Amino acid sequence: MKKRLIMATLTLAILFSGSLALAGQRGWGHGMGPGNGAGYGMANLNLTEAQSAKLQSLREDYLKEVSPLQNRLFGLRSELRLLWTAAEPEREKITAKEKELSELQSQLQEKTTAYRLDCRAVLTPEQQSQMAAAGSGMGRGYGPGGGHHGRGWQ
């Protein structure tokens, strides 16, 4: 019975995350050229066409790389919630799931950090200064895709 409940929950989680993917990405809008609706300070940087193209390519690559990890993270959180709802939660299973979740979060953070540094390298020193002055530098919690990675750019 537990296995059926877990499988049903995982199936729903996968279907739900698939529907989110089909709905489109949250966060940054479409493209990063001058004057577009990026909404995180990039529109004011007077990006060249080459910079815009490179940033768009980096973003697409990043999203392809992290989407499966984000979906897995969603599934792991669902599994963990199920483990905690058991009448007698199993310490070993919960601990193992927490460790798996932590490792996956670490992988996502590493990929996000690398992505942000790659994006920053595309900008000129003047553009980097402009972003820092506008308060939208490239630090923790900022990136594409919504969630805690989609509040802007730092």
C-alpha cells in the first residue's frame, strides 16, 4: 500500500512538473537584447547583438542543464513529505532522502554559480559596474526560471 501511494504521488509530481515546463519559463522574459523586457537591469546596459546572443545561448544551455535537476528536486521533496507522513517515520530513509536532497541542491547551486559567472564574463567592465550600481549585480538568489533563482540578476 505504501509503494502504491508513493508511486501515485511521484506520478502526479512528474505530471505537474511537466505541465509547468510546457507552460513556459518564469523569470527573465524572452531574450536579453537592448530595450527588451528583461526586467533585471540588462535592458539598460546597451548590450551588443553579440552579447545578447551569447547571453541567450548561455541561458538556454543553463535551463536545459538544470531543468532535469529541478524536476528531480521536486520529486525528492514529494518523497520526503511522504516519508514524514508515515505513522512511524523511518529515520534511515528520511536521513538518506535528506542527504540526496542536499546533494542535489548543491549541484544546482554549483551550476547556477557557474552560469552567473559565465554571464558576467560576457559583460564589459563598465556594464558590470552599471549592474552593481543599479543593485542588480550577480550574486546569490538571482538567475532565470523563477523560484529562488529567479528574482533578478546579481
